[in-house]
Amino acid sequence: MRVPARQLAVGDIIRINDRRLNVVAVEHDIATAVLTAEFDFLLHFTRTDSVDVVGEVHDPSAAA
């Protein structure tokens, strides 16, 4: 499933090329940056970039 990068949340699994990456942190500033368990650096996306998500997308507003 493809979603806008601004909808990514902790717990999502994104697919980049042939790799599945587990999102462990998300920063929303000017753009969206995600930290994954597999890399020790941020992956940067614009808020309108489409990102492949494996499975269900976690809703960050549901925790409120």
C-alpha cells in the first residue's frame, strides 16, 4: 500500500526497493524523517512523497 510520508508512524514497516524497514521514530518538521531499526541514520521524505507500507498503517492520532 502506498501512503503519503506524512502518515508514517512508529511501528509501520516500509518497503524501499527489496528491503523491509521497521520504523522506530518519526520526525515531522519541514519534511518527514524516519529512523528505522535497520539503519542508524534518518531517511528523509517530503510530506507528499509516496511510501510503500507493508501491512496496516498505524494511526498516530489513535493514541491520544
